[in-house]
Amino acid sequence: MAKAIFLDRDGTLNSDVGYLSRKEDIEILPGAADALTSFKELGFLNIIITNQSGVARGLLTENELKSIHDEFLRILNSGGRKLIDDIFYSPYYANGIVEEYSIDHNTRKPGTGMIDAAVKKYDIDLNESFFIGDSLVDMQCAQNAGVKKILVLTGYGEKTLETCGQENIPLEYVSKNLVGTMDFIRNFTERK
């Protein structure tokens, strides 16, 4: 079975610019590529798991979102390296304005539909996997899926840390940023 690092996109890998709707606004956070390289060297798949309610809200189309994700892959998988193995996204939001996407859907975090699809596609062992994100729904999704939770304090992380304490969501690790997770994951892997 494979093992994976599930990664939130905005606020974790990329600067949170609100609703990212143009590929020109992609801003990969410092050190993210180094962290992704480290995870790959440890034998993990790197899989982005991202809510993209901007589609349901009418802020961008799925084709425009595909263009943004293609640019992410171009940036992070350049120079003969493949740092991102796949991107799963949920375009749904119950209160959206685009009718076909304006529904409750289990792929929207904190639902586990995106992780379930990745597990099926790549035969992933969730007991050996991690979810790294900055938001409460990231940590709830990880908990719902039975994946180890790492909170980064970029993006919404500071507020999320406080809320996780209030909601009794135990975190395996808290890091200033994605780079700071490398040693924890390496040490965890080597202890096995």
C-alpha cells in the first residue's frame, strides 16, 4: 500500500489570496518545494485536497480552475521533478449561485470524499498518512478520515489552533510552516 501526505492548497502550499481565480496570483510559499521534495524522498505521495467553492459561487469556472491547477503542477513538477502526484478538489458549496454546484457534497471538507477518492485511486494506507493544513475544516477532515493531523500556522493556522483546543481536536503536530513539518514526519517515519 502507498502512503500519502494530503495537503491543503491555499494557506498551506500557496499564499491565501482569498478566492484564487487567476493563475498569475499563484504564490507558492517559501520552502514548500523543499518540504515536498523531502516527503517524496521519504516515499510519500503528495496529494492536494482543496475546497474550491469559488466555482459554486460563480467566481471561476471548472476550466479556469483546471488552468490554475495546471499552473501549480507546472511550477511544482518542473525540472524533471514530480513533487505533486495529484490534485483533488471540491467545487461544491450549498449556498452557491451556480445551481449544479450549490449542494451539500461529501467531497467538501470536512467531508472525506476527496480522501476516499485518493485512497481508491492510489491504494493508500491512511494509518501511514498525514494531512497538513491551516484550517479547521482541514483538521476535521483529517480526523474524520483517520489521518494524522499537522496544523501549519500559515494562513488561518493561528486561529485554527485556538479552535482545535476548544473543540477537543487533538493534533499530532503544530508547525510554523510547511518546512517545519519535515523533521517531524521524517522522525515519525524512522520510528516505524
